Amino acid sequence: MAVENDYDRFAEAYTVENETSLINAYYARPAIVNLVGDVGGLRVLDAGCGAGAVAEALRDKGAVVAGFDRSAKMVELAGKRLGDDVDLRVADIGQPLPYPGRAFDVVVAALVLHYLEDWTAPLAELRRVLKPGGRLVVVVNHPIMFKILHPQADYFATSKWSDEYTFDGQEAVLTYWHRPLHAMTDAFTAAGFRTTVISEPPAVPEARELFPEEMSPFPSGAFLSFLFFALEAV
């Protein structure tokens, strides 16, 4: 039986692709680091760390970083990138996390929650490991993308959908759960978070020179892809 979102199967290709891709290297990662802000001396958890690119950027800004991913292969790649000074573990965001309560000042959950039908338990765990007043940065597929790709679909329903990708020449299928914007913010509130920022950021300025064809339709530098949230644990 095929495993949905089996990153173990295409981890290396995904990592190679995203080192220099427009969407990851020049849009998502810089926006995440900017939204997280000053992390000097703070304890930061990268939830769904992948191969460790975001964790590396936050470590380089002075954070004490830990990270986990469901994919053992991704954690292995992150270990090669980050060395021994980052606490990396194989764990599933849908299960109890292997950290004590109030262990972190900041949690980043980038491109993780949109794989899950139910956010209740994952958000409860992220709230548990954050200290009061701590920050959670969430990045998910922009909900309008589902309606653009599936015009006949019900935007207001929680719906499962898949898309095909090619990562460094290797084909992969990723399966997501769409939910409308209000369902996201309602889930954050129910889990004990206050939404402080909802952001639709542009790509970094150098993206226009590096990807002139892809960026030419977007004079502002912004395009529809992901939606970024900053939340406060209350």
C-alpha cells in the first residue's frame, strides 16, 4: 500500500530542488525567518524540519534549535547539514511530542499542517511545548489556491486533494487537506493562540533577477502560494 506524502522516498531529490528553488529559497524560507524575528538566545523548535534549511537559518541567527520530522531520511539529511549542535528527532506532529511542556520560546511549523485533516491534537501539542507568551509561526498552502486549482470545489469544506510535482527529476505526489481561512484561525483560537499576523509576503528582491520569466507576471513581487501566520500562546 502506498504511503501518502512519503518523503523518505524522495527526500534527497526534494532537498536538492529546494536548495535553490524560487518557492523555497527565495520566497518561503526568507519570509519565515523574517516573520520569526529576533531569536538570539531563544529556544526554537522546527516542527517538520525537513532537511534542516530553516533550522540552519535560525541557528545562524543565534537560536538554540531543536527539530523533528516524521521522515527519518529527512532527519538524516538535516543531521548532515546541522551537525551535533541541533537536537534532531524522528517524531510525528500528529502524536505526542518528545519534549517537556514550556520547553520552547518559538515554534515554527512550516508546510506541515496542510497535510493533516484534523489540527486539534497537533496544535494542542505545539501549545503545550511553548512557554506562555511564546510564538508559533505557521505556513500552509494559501486556501485560495485550492479554489483556483479546483474551481467547482466547495471552498468552505475541509477537502482532501493531491498534486503532482517533479523534484530534481523525480516525480512525486503530495496530498493535502484544504480548509477555509476562518477554519484555520478558529483552530488557532481554540488551541490557545492569538493571531498576531496574517501575511502574504513577496519573494525577496533578487528573485526577479534570478527568475525573470516566473516573476514577470508579478510586478509587486508577491504571488499566491502560501499563507503565513504569527501566533502568540496565551
